[in-house]
Amino acid sequence: MEIDKSIQTEILEKGVLEVEGQFLFGSNYSFLVSLCHNGDEIKAIYKPRKGEMPLWDFPPESLADREVAAYIISEALGWDLVPPTVIRRKAAFGKGSLQVFIEHNPEENYFTFSDELHQRLQPTAVFDLVINNADRKGSHILLDENRKIRLIDHGLCFHMDPKLRTVIWDFAGQSIPIELLSDLETINLILGEDQPVFNSLKKHLKLSEIRAISRRIEMLLSHPVFPEPDPKRRPYPWPLV
């Protein structure tokens, strides 16, 4: 039986952590860990701040917090795209993010999805516009055991400047569905200062970065069309998978 999301979050925050292995692909250090708390056990992805490679365009040791901010936005929208994610202050290699590990088939990714699955990616495309995702690779879109779309790897998000780099350009030029716009209107109302979502985000992002989220949402509401790739900059991540 699947563990409730609130219980998963408590396990991430308080569980006894044991490192099971390291992922060797990727620029930053990440580890598969197991956590036990009150008789429940889950697996998670642990990304320590000290394992983040320096980047010229993102502040040092900020990627773990951006992972958590993406989860907060996913929850506020009600789209349940990002697995529960927290900052753990004391862990095997120091402070870092912990995200519930999603059991999935690693051979399945954006480039192997059926046409039906591609059509289900509209919320993902809007989500990436909101968080200004600079690294939506094909392998960052998972199908869980119930064939539900789940999204991972959001360290390169929330930059002030336009940074969208994604493999999902399926909907370019199409209108954004009204139900997704309705959710954007709702979250924009609760992104104001001293609102709960704002207060959660300010633990992980700069004030200017939070305000930029609202500006991006307002732009989407005023012009509700999926954008075309920008010919003036690189619109795709590398590698693509």
C-alpha cells in the first residue's frame, strides 16, 4: 500500500538515513538512500549541497533549495507532478535535498512515449514555463508504477532571466487549456507576500526569484499560448536524455 504523502514527508525529515549507492551519471553528486521512521520505510534521492558543481549563472549551493521550491509550486498548483521533496540539514554528506524515489522503468522516457502520453504532458510544459526550467531532459519525465507522470531534477530552475530549455515543444503555438489557466490564476492569488506559499518559498528562493514566478504566470494568463522555441538562444537541454 502506498504511504500517504504527508507521512512520506515526515519520513524524509525525520527518518534514519542509510546510503545505498551513488548515481554515477550527472554533473552533481546524488545518492540513493533508504529512510526508516515509525515502522515505515521509503527510498529517496539525496543531493548534498557540497556535491553541487559550481555554475556561472546560478548561485553556489542553491540547487537543493530549488528542488524543494519546485515541489512547493507543484503542490500549490494541485498537479502532483513532483515527488515530496525536503531539505535535510543533517545527513550523510551534510545538508541537502531529499526526494522520494519513484519506482520506474529507466528505459521509458519522453522519446519512447506514445502519442497518448505526449498529449498528457501539457501540465508539465506549463509547469516548466512557470518555474523557468533550464534543464527538462527526456529522462526527467518518469512514469510511476501507476503510469502517472512524475517529474524530477529541478535544480536548474527559477532563474530571473529566461532560461527555458526543454525537450517538450509538442504544443508550441497551441492555446493553453482553460483548466490549467484556472489553476495558474489560483496560485497567483496565493503567491503574494505573507501568503503561505510565499512564506514556504522564501526559505528556498530569493525574493526577486519569487516575484519572477508571479510575473511569468501573469504573462501566461495575458497570452495563454504555448511558446515557440526562441531562435536567439539554445532551447534544448544537453544531453537530451
